[in-house]
Amino acid sequence: MTGNLVVLAYSGGLDTSVSVQWIKEKYGADVITMCLDVGQQKDLKAIEEKAKKIGAIKHYSIDAKEEFVKNYIFPAIKANGLYEGEYPLSSALSRPLIASELVEISKIENADGVAHGCTGKGNDQVRFEVTINSLSPGLKIIAPIREWDLDRPSEIAYAKKHGIPIPVDVDSPYSTDQNLWGRSIECGVLELPDHEPPSDVFEWTNTPEDAPDEPEYVSIEFENGVPISVSGKKMNGVDLLFLLNKIAGKHGIGRIDMIEDRLVGIKSREVYECPAATIILKAHKDLERMVLTKHEVYFKEIVDSKWAQLIYTGLWWDPLKNALDAFIDVTQERVIGEVRLKLFKGNVSVVGRSSPVGLYDPELATYEPHSTFDQKASEGFIKLWGLPTSVATNIIKKAKKKEE
Ligand code: ARG
């Protein structure tokens, strides 16, 4: 590289800490570090001090919680965003935001390149780099951990040699990533897909057996497809997510253990705890069934699943996402109302919903005599509805008889 200034996305962990030194050594560059607060609940001040101590010439600490909620988590709620039906995309959603901040700072600082601490085996490298290439084509990208291909013991030895403080949790066999939308835990014994995750991997959720013996009821109110209040109390998105993570986590809700297909072709065993995401997505989907027509609901399932695939595979900036968002936003204009949830020992169930624009018509649905539904109309309807099926069945039967 010709230039000598690099902006590094810095978490304070071992990988990104050794990256500071490695970039200096390998590229002879000065390093500016940047850490975004996306609700990971780490001490940002301590991270800043550490960055400077290990040689960053400048550090940016950015509170991005509100933006993360408004522009990333809320669209995911509207899209019922679940990858392969289970993963609420917590890490996947944060990457395009972190990468776009990297690009911003590289412009402000007139930097020659940007860097991230991803390995070459995961999805995060893709999410970072597709964002960077889309927002700043040609900007040099350095991925020290991928380029270096270092094992853990050598990494620790390198850190010791250069006086880089080893994080206290480095003995932990797990690699984690967390933000307001959830927490992911990988490595160690979790790589054995037939072993139950030990309870020490979980930090946000109680083991269901240890959760309260009494159920708790929570209602979530939605406006235009996004949550605006909890049990009657209006609050901003950041507070709402902190609160629901706490409440649902207490009841042991949101643990996910799945076999996931990574973009790079690997099947991996992934463990997450996403308490708020789990109950919000459940409530949102239920409310959609109340307010959208059957045709909208069925078509939206296709759109939602495509949306989740785009986000998972790092294509946040693809124009297709804007097109899908436009469809989704129109449907969400009517996603207004309240959903009541019962939380108990690891489970969340919807126990009630109401909406000023609900399509549920009690006069049609009731089995009482005053129903407005015209049962006589059903007879003709069934004849025509089943006509293709009954015609086909009879013709096939006749053809088979002829063969005999
Ligand atoms: N498998 C998840 C994903 O690809 C989690 C990634 C967690 N990232 C991390 N750097 N630990 O979205």
C-alpha cells in the first residue's frame, strides 16, 4: 500500500488489538481506531483507553444505538427478518452500519485504507467488504486476521511480545458478538453439534428451569409495523429493546441452537440468545395475520425470506433490498395494534391481539345464529373451487382402467 493511514473497526478484543500492531508493522501505517456502540454493553471508555495504549493515534467512539434501531432493527421487524427461519440476523444487521461508519471516518481523516478483524471463514467479512466496496469503490481493505492466518496461541504470544494487554476473557473458549438485537456465541464445545450448549455460554437468558415459576404477561403496541410501547408505556426503541431483552431473558426466552448455512459454504452450529427479538418478531407476525389479507400474508412470506437472505449474505446495499423495503413499507401502514404475550419458562405465546384496522369480523366468524356468513353460498363455491381437482381425478382414474 502506498498510503500510511488506516481506520480500523475496533472492538477491544484480542483480534482487533493485535491488528493495530500488525497493520503498523506490515504496512508501516498509522492506525485510527473506531468503536461503535450498538448496544453491546461494553465499556466504551475503557476500549478507547486501550486503543490508545496499544498505539492507535486517534480513536472514535460513536453511539450508534438509535441509528441501529431505527434504520436496521426496525426494518428487520417489518420484514419478520429470520434467516433460515430461526436466526434474527443480529450480527448481520450491525455490519453494514459499522462498515458505513468506517467509510465515513476514512473520508473525514483522508485515510488510505480501512481494516476489520474478521476471519476468512465467516459471513462478517463479506458484509463489511460489500458495504465498503459499494460506498467507496477502490478503498483499500485490510483484513489482518484473514491475511495473517494466525492460530490462537501464536496470537497470544504476539500480543505478549508487543505489550498488548490480553483481555480477561481470553481464557473463555467462546467467541461472542452482541448488540441490541441479540448475542451470538461460537467456538469451543459448541462446535460439537450433538452436545447441548453448557449453561455458561448464556449471559442474557435464564435457563428455562430456573426462570420464574409464575408466568408474566407483556403487551407490545405496534405502529406502522414497529413497536412503540410495552404494556401501555410508550418508549423509544433503544429503551424498549433493553427492557424486553431483560424481561424475556428473565423467563429464559430467545435461546436459539441451529445448524446454519454460511455464505462461504460451511454448515455451522450456531447458538444465539435473542430475547427481545424473539418476542417482538412473534408479536409482529401475529399482528400482521390480523390486519393483512391472506394474499398479502402469503406473498409477504416470500418477500420476507428473500429480505433475510439478502441481509445475511451481505447485500444490504443491493437495489433489490430497496425494492423489497418499498413493498414491505406499504404493507406496514396497516400494522397497527397491540399484541398480548405470555412469557413462561422459555416459551412465549401470543394470548391476544387487537387492532383498529383488524380484518377479523366477528359477525362472519361466529357460530352463533346471528352470523352474517351466507352458508348457502358455500355449496356452489366448493363445486367450482374443487372443479380442477375432481375433473383430473376422474380422468386419471378412467385412463388407468383402460390400461388394465
Ligand atoms: N453466524 C452469525 C452470522 O453470520 C454470527 C456471526 C457472529 N460474528 C462474530 N464475529 N462472532 O451472522
